[in-house]
Amino acid sequence: MKVKPMIRGLTTYIPGISNISKSKGRTNEARYCYSIWLRHLVMAHNNGLSTEPKVIAELGPGNSIGVGLAALISGAEKYYALDVVEYASTQGNLKVFDELVTLFKRKEEIPGEVEFPLAKPYLTSYEFPNHILTDDRLSSVLDNTRLDHIKNSIMDMDAADSMIRYKAPWFESDVVETESVDMIYSQAVLEHVDDLGGSYEMLYSWLKPSGFMSHQIDYKCHGTADEWNGHWTYSDFVWKLLRGHRRFLLNRKPFSTHINLMKEAGFSIVYEKKVKSPSKLDAKDLAHRFRNISEDDLTTSGAFIQAKKESSCSPFP
């Protein structure tokens, strides 16, 4: 067991110690945001999903709303940034926006595995997706009047005509209107959500009947153990101590649990791409609640999943 994560968790029981972790990630880097959005967009095209979503929602944008800004620049008309607390700054968002506009105007290649080796999903080609963002489409979406509207929305997200709505915290069903969103996406966020089943039901309710979601999920221990899947060796009691008052550390749910909860919420899985990693642990090494984990789950350290809303099989009245 790692000592530092345990000490960090225990200190959160001390009054005055924050129980919300600082936002991490690279969303304050325009090239990273450009890469992540275009990966989700390219994969949507590859899987027969819409590449022109008008209303989008992002879970956990982090240090900036850069990925959402890339979506707006490429044609989306409304963007919901849904986070735990409001991390992003206006000046930071404006800087990322200006850099993103330049990337799109230059039709830069998608930054790939050399520049961002940990970013997933991997693509077979990182060429600029001319087949999606055609010259005609770019000419329309990069119109100066439209770009000024996006910039004004960054500076005043509460304006009546703002294209951006920043909601923090996001985990209430009324933060987004029912059946109003075309696409929901996240990047290494859903492993931190405690009420996973309720969250997938909420996402289902927000999506239009033709809507879909696109998620990269990380099942690793996030530094809480020596082995990448060592977080499954901790008993509930030990995990409670290690976690402390940090509400969004990890939910410890494996790949199959996410898939099953998506299906129970009414989603149809369109595509799944697992990231496989060797395990030095066997089922016997795991805590009691994880002893029945499958070999597939035990060696799945991440996954990219796209799923569409199946209105005909809605579990809700």
C-alpha cells in the first residue's frame, strides 16, 4: 500500500482541509484540446454517428473549456460545460480560443501519439479530417461574426444569447433541459463519478432521441497503489481511509460495470475500444468485493466507448 495517498486521505478529515482535488489535465493547452475534440469527432464519423452536433455537453472540462471551444469553432451552436467546481478562467479560455482558431484555419494535423502519448483514443490517421470539416464547412464556421459571438460568449456566459453554459456542480438533472443535447462527451472523467448508474440515466434523459455519448474512461489506480490495478486490492474500510473526504477520487468500477450500467440506462453500445495492460495481480490478490472480477476487467486499464440513445427501449415512463 502506498503511504502518501493514505496520509493525503486522512488529512482531509482535519477541519479546514479541502476535500476537492485541484483540477488537473492539459485542457489549458490549445493543441491538446484540438486533438481531443477531433479524436471524438473522427471516431463519431467512423462509427456512423453525427459529426455535426448542434448542442453538446462535456463532463469535467477541467482547467479550461478548450475542448468545448474546439467543438463550437467547428460548428456546434451551444455548449454545456459541466464540472464539479468552476476551475476555468475567462482569460485562460480566451487565450486557448485564439490559439484554437489558428489551428483550425491552418487545418493543422491532429496532434498524435508522439506529442500526447497518453491521450486516447488512438487514431489510424492524424491527418486533418477534410472529409468531415470540408472547405465549405470551415468557411461557414470560421466566419468572423460567428467567431466574435463565441468570444463574447466566453466573456459573458450568462448573457441571454451566450453559446456557453457553465454549470458547477453538474450532477443535478435540471442543469440541462431534457432531450435537448445531441452529443455528450468526457475525457478521463467517468471513473471519478460515484453515482454512476444515476449519472448514465441522467445523460440518457438529456440526450435527444438521436443523440449519442462519447467517453474515454481510465480504470487505473491514479497513483493510489503500486500496481496500476492495485486499487482493487483495498478493502472498503481501507479505501474509505485512503479516500478521506475526497468525494471524487475514484469509483473503482471496472469496464464491464460501465457497459452494463449504460445498457440499463437505455443506451446501445456502438463502439468500444479497450486499452489492455498486463496484470501482476490475480483475483485472489483482490479485496473480497472484487474477487469475482473477470480476467478481461482485470486487464482493461482504459476504454473508449461510444453509445447512442435508444428511445424505443427507454427505462423511464
